[in-house]
Amino acid sequence: MKNFIPVIFWAFVILVLSASAKVNVPENWSDIVGIDKAGHFAIYAVLSVLMSHGFFKTHKQKPGLNTSLLIVLVCSFYGVLMELLQFTFFTGRYFEVLDIIANIIGCFAGLLIFKLFIIKKS
């Protein structure tokens, strides 16, 4: 469990950011694919790296195909859940499909980053 404390902490950070960050509705297409989506991508890539690292530290092996899919599914589910919570409970926040897509791509990228770069240094 201790190997997953950074994951839990980061998930809490995501929750706080999702609940409290101010949102401006995009005025044009460049705003939609700009810094907001890059932020979603990066935040969920970090979540995926942390979860992959927790698995690696716990099981002393890099995640196989099934575990990799589970990591991406759990991280992606959390991203979808945050969007649903924003829409349902957080005033001034919106549900955006493009945010979900950025979250999911970030989850895949984080797993890839972990497998290609971080695991090779360990």
C-alpha cells in the first residue's frame, strides 16, 4: 500500500484542481486544443506514471499487458469521473469530452513514459 501513497496524493491533487479551478469557456478552436488540454494530458500522464511505479515497486516487475491495461483503465476512469463530478457537483465547472480524451491519451502516454524511460533506469 505504501507504494501507492503518491498515487493517492496525486489523485487528491487532481480532485482539488477539478473542484476549485476557474474555467473559461473557450472562445475559439485554438483555446480548445491549447494549454487546458495539455494540462489534462500532463496531469493524467503523471497519475499513470505514479500508478505504474507503485505496481513496479510492489511486484518487482514491470507491468505486463493485463496490468498495463488495468492501469490505463483505472486512471482513465478517474479522469471520466472527475469530468462527471465537475458537471454534477462543482459550480462553474463543465463536462468536456475533449478533456476526457486528453486525460485518456495522457494515461497511455504516462504508461509509455514509464515503460520506455523510467523502468530502464531502475
